[in-house]
Amino acid sequence: MKNFFNSHKKQCIIGGIVFLVLFFGIIIWLFVVPVFSNNKFGDRLENVEDHKISTSTINDIESTLKENQMVSDFEYSNAGGRTLSFMITVANDMNKEDAKKLGDVILDKISDKDKEYYDIQILIDTEEENENYPIAGYKHKTEKAFDFGSEVESSE
């Protein structure tokens, strides 16, 4: 073996370099390149086309919420993920329990198929500072209703 290496030193070094380049090239091709081709959500958005929330559904939610005189503003966002986000601004004197019931209005307007696909979060706040607000609620796709966070406490 030693004689073979000594007599073919250049060929062995070139062969070793070619082997290492091919080895690392295959590793990069198998493990690194696929990472750059994925979207930022990975495969979590599989079947998202079957669960699009239509503009008419959002408009229906907004109009139903604004029928309540205590609701002054409504915002909806979905940044392409599987979480629907709603922000509702209510009157400063609205009861917390009544405010939490606004989440039911949202759930009533979204189809059962979509409620099982999306997580839904809701933030209820007032235009003026209030010790009872904001209220945050979250509904996981496997749950039937919103779970509202713990009570807001003053930081003073």
C-alpha cells in the first residue's frame, strides 16, 4: 500500500480531493438546498386553498359586530398562516362578559370546516385606557370555543 501511494502520490491526492468535493457537494445538495426552496410556513399550509376565508365572510362578521352600538372598530388579518386574527375596539363602558361574547359572533360566521383548520385569536380593547381591557382570546383548531387569558392587572 505504501509503495502504491508513493508511486501514485499525485493521483491519490487528486482522487482524495475529488472524493471530498463530491461528498460535500452531495451533502449540500441533499440537506442545505431544500431548506432555501421551502416557504416560511413549511408544510403547515397544506390544503390552504380549500380553506380560504372569503372577503364576504369577513364583511359579514364586521357588519354583524358593528350592529352592536358598543363596537366602534374592527380589524382582521391573516398573514398567510393558519391563524386568523381579529381586533375589536369597543366602548369604554362595555361589560367584559359582553365583550367576550363577541368571539361567538366570529365563530358563528366561520364554517365548521374552516374552524377545524385555523386557529383564531381575538383582541378586544377600548379607545381609552381601561383597567378591564385589553382582553385576549384564543381558539385552537381542535377546541370549540375561545379561551380568554387571565385577568388584566394593574402594573402600578
